[in-house]
Amino acid sequence: MWFKRDLRLTDHQPLKDAIATGTPALLLYIFEPSLLNDPHYSERHWRFVWQSLQDMNEKLGRHCVQIIHGEAVDCLERLSQNYQIASLYSHQEIGIQKTFDRDKRVADWLANKGIGWKETPYGAVIRGATNREGWDKHWKQVMRSECANLI
């Protein structure tokens, strides 16, 4: 279960889906140098991420989020040498071109390894939409849907 931007333990569909498989799940956050150095993000942002991860880990106890440093594909490759990765769960990140390109590289790596990736849309944003036709109807449907609470 790869935490990207949504650092919550409640209303988190990918986390709920990963737990529902009944198989052991590694909770993961990756500090990526390409994002750490990107001008879109500030020290304040990264401090918030770190504090959020600390808060999550206090709540999770021994099942805490594993925090690693490196580019996503490199980190997944290292993990695959120590763990049998059956599938990857995450939100579908809506961000900058750099994260979109990263996700395409991750998708290619996973496909080459025969590993499935369940990317759950986040909020009501539609990745790759060419126009906003019907967007308001989709937004209302998403906002009225049941929260993905774990308890």
C-alpha cells in the first residue's frame, strides 16, 4: 500500500482495499529526491508530510508505515528483492507532470514484473479528462458516495 499524497487512515479506499485482501500488506511512503528538489514543493510541505507520517505511525503502532528514500521504481525494485509483491494499491495521484511521468514508469515496471496496480481515483478529479463536460454530475456522485472507513 503506497501512500502518496493522502496521508490519512480514515476514508482511504486503497488502504481499505489492501486490507480487505486478507494478505500481509506493507504500508509504504517514498521520499523521492526528484520531488524533494522540485520547486512546486516547499520545506513546509515536507514538514507536514513528515509530521503526518509520525502521527500515522503513532496510531498504527507495530504496523507502521515504512518510510524509504529514493525514486519510486528504484525503491520498488529493492523491495521486490526482499518481498514477494503480489499487487500495489495507491490513490491515482493528480499532481504535476513529474508525478504523472513517475506513475507511468511505475506502471511499466509493475507490468514487466507481472504485478497488478490498483490505482483508486482520488476525489472527483478525472485524470486525463479532455474537457469538463459532465464534471459536475461526476463530482456530486463522488461526494455523495460512502466513505471508505476501515472500522
